[in-house]
Amino acid sequence: MDISDLTDQVVTLTPMQGLGIPVALVGAVFLALGAQFQHRGVGKVEAKLGEPTRGLSKTQLMALLTRPSWLIGTLMLGLAVVLQLVALRLAPLIVVQPLGAVALVITALVNTRVSRVKLDRLTIRAIALCVGGVALFVAFAASFAQETPITDAQLITVLVILAVVLVAAAVAFLVLRRRLRAILYIVGAGVLYGFVATLAKVVINRIVSDQFDWLTIICVIALLAGTALGAYFVQNAYASGPPDLIIAGLTVIDPLVAVGIGIVVLGEASEAPLYAVIAFVVAGVIAIYGVFELSKHHPQSRH
């Protein structure tokens, strides 16, 4: 393969699509700060009402609504979601979604200052693996991503898979909630939010193209259900793990699921050559390995 062949394969982003990248990065900043404030709010509720043994109770959830820090964090996360939706409208999902990993670095730096816990070498290496894996992923995704019209059949496939995931997550929580740890809550939330990001992209595109039909309504309902269960998992993760671990899981697992859907179901990387597909897989493995290393070596996860 010569250089001209390689150039023909690379799909460059338009200026409007490129604008989605800085928008997503600003959203990542709000995501990092919002997570820190929410974590603080959950910690104060725990100190007052005790640690949850089977997931946050109704009393503890209601108490969160009275904590200013938790409410500020929720507002910031709301802004992060709005910016993420704007970015999804502007650029392909597999380019925008992984950029949330920037929030991991910001959260780690903020958390070390707030908690006065110094990150050791193994923790820093784990964070570097997370961010490096995602950065490698974005580098290839930005080159080969392309917007493709989403058919009803593709959308129904996504909804069916999400329905199975929602049922599995709910059953797992009911059966294993006494033994669930932060990393399991994080994986569950990350998978759910990956589907949420995909459905948000779909809903935006269908509304813009005047396709607000029964299938779009089902997408909105599924999106809200995934968001609600994912948010509950995140709050439970805050109760059992440090904020940078939660953000690591969400900003790695979430985009990998969303990107996996974009590649396998929606065909957003259908023009990518074999070496790019291999790079996607390698980058994803590196990033996920970093998350599990972070859960094992983070100073606060050992207490």
C-alpha cells in the first residue's frame, strides 16, 4: 500500500464536525468537577446516615437532594450532558464519546488536592493506561469515522440489546447487591451509559430530520430508563470508591460500548482497514486494563 492509497482511506472531519471535539472537551471538564462534588455529597450523607449495605436506600437518596455539594455536582453533570449532546450532533459518535477520558486526568488531580491522598506510581501508571488507550482509539477513530444513516432495523437491534442489558443489570443488582463493589457498579453504569450515548445520538438525528415517530419515542423511553439506572449505579459507586475510579470506568467503558455499537451495528467505521480495526481492539484492551489496575492500586480503594 503506498501513501496515496492510505490517503484515500482516511476520512477527514469537516470543520463543523471538528468543532465537536472542543465542545466535548469542555463537557469533560464539567464531568470531572461534577463527579467530585457529587462524591462529596454522597460522603456527607454516608457520614450522617451510615454506609449503605444493599445499595443506597430511599432515605439516603432523598438526603442527597438536601446536600448543596451534590446538587452543584448534579448541575455540572447536567451541563456536561448538554455539551455532550451538542458534540454528538456535530461529530461522529466514535470521535466524540471517547474524549471524556480527559475528565479522568482532571478528576485525579482535583481529588488529590481535596482528599490530600498522593497518587503512587502504580496508580499514575493505571491512569496513563486509561488515557493512553482512549487517546490511541480517538486517533484512529478521527481518521476513519464517518456518519451513516441509521436504519430502523439497526435501531431496533440497539433497542433489543439494551432491553437485555437493562434486565440483566436489574437482576444482577437485586441478586448481588450485598456483594457489589465499586468496580461492578462502574462497569454496569458504563455499559448503560454507552447505550444512552448511542440513543441520544439517534434521537437527535431523527428529530433534526423530522423523523419523530413511534420508534423515536421508544428510544427516548429507553434512554431515560438507561440514564436512571446508570445514575443509581454511579451514586452507589461513589459510596464505595474514589471519584477518579468512577470517572475512569465511565470514560473508558462508556465510550468503548458506544463505539462498539457505532462500529458493529451502525457502521460508523465500515471503511476502516484491518490494521485500524486491530488498533481499535488493542487500544480498548489497554484502556480497560487501566481501569481494573486503577481499582486495584488506587490508595483510596484499599481503605
